[in-house]
Amino acid sequence: MEMNDTSSDSQQNKIDKETVSILYRNLPPGLAVAFISAVAIVFVFFGDERDSTKLWWLLALTVSCLQRIVDLLLFRRATRSSSNFNAQKYQRRFSIGCIASAVIWSSYPFLLYQGATVNEQTTSMIVMTGLSGGAATTLAAHKLTSISFIFILMVPYSLILLISSSVHHHGLGVIGLCAALALAVMAKMNTQLLLNSIKLKFANTDLLDKMEEKVEQRSRQIYELSHKDPLTGLLNRAAFLDAFKGISNSPENQHCALLFIDLDGYKLVNDGMGHTAGDQIMKSVAQRITESCAESPLICRWGGDEFLVLHPYVSKTKTLKLANKLIENLSYPYPVTAQSSANIGATIGISIYPEQGLEQEMLIQRADMAMYQQKKTEKGKARFFDDNLQSQLLRELHIRNCMLNAIGSNEFYVLFQPIIDRSNESIAFIEALARWTLDEDPISPAEFIPVAEQHGLIKSLGGQLFEQALTESKAFIEASPATKLCFNVSINQLHDAHFAKLITRSLELTEFPPEKLVLEMTETAMAEDKSIILKQLQQLRSMGVQIAIDDFGTGYSSLAYMQNFEIDLIKLDRSFITQLDNEQTSIIKAVTELSKAFHFDVIAEGIELEEQADSLLALNIQLHQGFLYHKPMTINQIENL
């Protein structure tokens, strides 16, 4: 109850500050109108024995106006220096100044009634009625002040006219009293309307603040869970790459050795002794690596039974000594039960930064190559990357050269994988997937897409596949009102200043309806130079194209970015689906709440088991994609489903 009272007091304080701010905001035009009206009354009817009285009255009103201007300046200075000003103090000061002005105005008929012409009396009544009408609006933020101002201004003059011997004056008096009453009622209604609006505004603001706080809290939780390996507590791949990038971009530009650790025999132990024992051993492995590499700034579980360690580099001798000590520690037996233990080993590949690669991907690739080559030669040893491993890089160069020819001869093609809406079992989307066969062997997109990005081929390849996807799917999409086409775009494409024009041209060329297109980008794109990307996406969104985040949960999506990019869809990374434990479930629940707050749909990809589908349905995820439903296929096969 005490907390509710505190909250109520805080809410009332906000309302008080808002009403006072409105009063002072309306003060300048109100003062201007009142002063101009006063000058007009005095000098339009100037030229009789009452002139000196009029001038003294105008002087009094001028002093009042100046006092209120000074009060306004003091209020503005107080609000600029601190938002926590005393609202009640300034409310009292404003009301006193306002009532003083009303009293000065109401003194006009007492001082100058005698000797006034009919025109002057009528004009005075009209001016006072006009000022009272204005007060019903400009003073609506404070009911007592607005009604008091109206009555003080109107009633005395009306009573003087009523007790006058002139019948014409009686009519003006009646009109004045009626106007005063009507304006007072209007002022009361305006006050109530304004207060209701202010209360609604702060109620909505509080609601949005609480929602934002809750969403930010869960977003941070998603970020932490997605950047830490849930089993070992070490950094995962995404977090390691982010941190490594920060180190390599630092002014110190540290000299580092990258150790790629691959466990020997772990798979046999995991399969033979069970996953529980395997998880226990994996935790022990992570602990031993951490203890052995106390000076290493970054330690990561790269995936499966692979680990990365970034260690300060002094010399090959010291680095090799560290690697051999690490292998020795990892090769000690791992107690599983009181009666049994497991034996595994480790092989390590090493690359040196920056001599053997400025890009983190290249450095990791070369350490991986060194490890792999050492594993083929003799397990349980460490090896540096050297020139003898260059032959393994020839594969990448071969892929690149073949891609140049393949792009020119249109050897790349697309298959489509349906995305099912489980609420009505219809095909909600079809995702276009790139495929390539080289010398009768299928080349995985995981191999040729990175090569295309690294060697500047992704724009031409992406454009070719995009037009192909539009052309092949157009008839099916137009015949299926509820189905849209999803197409992945690379970060490199998004950074192209002509990207939106290229997409638009392809849409026009194929006559594909833009409102049936969804462009997918990774979370990494949101952390890049968003001004360029945002400009591209805004142009496309204006045409009706929708935007999706692919592999959601492997990067970082802040609330400001999601709002800026106006996301329509997110696709949960398959890593959340393969192991739907309590942690993954909590993340998915948080994502569904985010979807409600930001009005986007959620797609779960990589669904292969009925149990996974059922769990996702229980979490109200209706859009499903995976081999459980359909593998990638041609558009003709989809049409025959």
C-alpha cells in the first residue's frame, strides 16, 4: 500500500509539473494580447478629463506584465537547470500574478465608468469577454485560477452595468454575467479535459517505461545467454569474434598467438560413456584450459570439442611451451565416477597475429589448418601455421576462380524451402537457397558464400540469384495470396549505395510484387554502419518490401536498432531449436514478448523433430521451417505439394 502511495505521489508530482509548464508556456501570448488590448482601450478613447487616470491604470498593468515576464524568466531558468523544480511554488506565483492582472483589469470600470461613452463601455465589455474567453483555454491547466480570473474580470463590470440607470447598460450587464457563467463552465470542462489528457500521457509513458525496462532486461539476458556457452561458461563464437575484433582494432594492436584446440578422443568417450559424462568432462576441460591460460584475455568454446585461446605472443618458444603444457594438462585422466575415469587428449594449431593474418577469420582459419594438418600427422602435438600449409589455401583460390566462371555461365541456381504457418498448415513463406555443383560435386553454400564475400563476388552472385529467385517463384507467389518470398542478403550488399536501386530494378524487370518480398539480413548487419543500411532499407520498405533478421540470437540486437530498422520478422537461430532446454525456452519466451512489443513475427528454423515442433507450438511460435516439414526443393515440387 505504501508503494502505491509513493507511486501515486510521484504521478501527481509529474502532473503538477506538466500543468505549471503549460501555464507558463501559454503566458507570453496571453500577456501580449492583454497588453495590446489595454493600450488600445486607453488610446482609442483618449482625450478627456480621465486621461491621467487611464495612464496610471495602464502603468499599473504594465508593471504587472513586467513582473509576470520576470517570473516567466525565473521559471525557465529553474526548469533548465533542473527538471526537479518546485511545481507548487511556481503554481502559487503564477496564480498570484494572474489574479493581480485580473484585479487591475476589473478596476478599469470602477475608475473610468463615469464619463465613458456607450462605445467605450461596449468595447470594454467585449475586450474583457475576449480576455475571459482566452483564459478559459490558456489557464485551463489550473481550474481555480482560470475560473477566478473570469469572475474577477467579468462580474464587477457586469454588476456596475446592472445597477446603472441606463436600460442599455442593463442589457450589457446581463450579457456579461451570462458570458462569465458560460466561460466558467467552459473553463471547468477544459481543465478536466486537459488533466485527463495529461494523466493519460503519463500513464502511457509509465507503461512504456516499464515495458522498455522489462524488454531491455530480457534483451540483455538474451545477449548474455547467446554470448556464453551454456555448458562451460566460456565465451561462444560470436562473443569471441566481437572481443577479438576489439583487441585487433585497439591502438596498442597487441601481438598475439591464436591457439586452436581440438580434443582427441572426446567423441568416443561421449558416445561410450553417455552425454552426462561427456558434459562433465567438457566442463573439466574448460576449467583446465582457463587455469592453464590465466594470462590469456580471450578463451572460447568454438564449437563441439574445439576451443580457441588468444594469448600474448613473446616468442615461438614460449608459445609452444604454453601449448605443450596445455596438451599435458588436458591429457590427464578425467574422473567420471568413483570407480572410473576417461582419457582424452588435445591437438593444437597456432597462428600469429598480425604476421599470419590481419583478419580474424583468416587467423582462425590458419590455426585450424595447422591443427588439422598436425592431427593427420600425429595427434597430441602442437604446430604453427607455416608455408607448408599454403596448399590448403589453394582450395579457396580454386573455388574463387571457378566461381568467376560459374557466375558468368549461370551455373548457380536456387532451391526453395517452405516455411509453414502451423495455425492453418499453409505455406506462409518460401526461402530461396543458393546451390552450386562443381565437377558434379555439390559445393556447400557455407563454403562458397564466404569465398564470394571475401573476394568481392557476392554482389554479382547475389544479384544473379535474386533475379533467378524472383523469376522462378513469381507465378507461385502470385497464385498464393498468403505466401511471400524470403531472400538472404549479405552485409557487403547492404553496404552498396546502389543496393536499393538494384533490388528495385530486379523487381521491375521481373514484375515481381514488392509487397510479397522479405529480405533477410543477419544481426551483424545491425551493428555495422547503420546509416547506410538504414537508408537502403527505408527506400525498400516504402515500396512494401519487408525486413527480417536471420539467425536471431547469434549477434546483438538493441531496442533502438530494432526500432530504427523497423523489423517485420525474426528467424530464431537453429541453435535455439536443437536443444530446447529451460534456458533456450526462456530466451524464446522473451523473444515472443519482444515480438508483441515491436510488432514482428517469429520464425523458428532448423526444426527436425516432432518434439521440437510441439515445444515451439506450446510457446506460441506458429511459423516453422526445417527438414521435419520440407527439404529445399524446386518451385515445381512446391507447386505439387
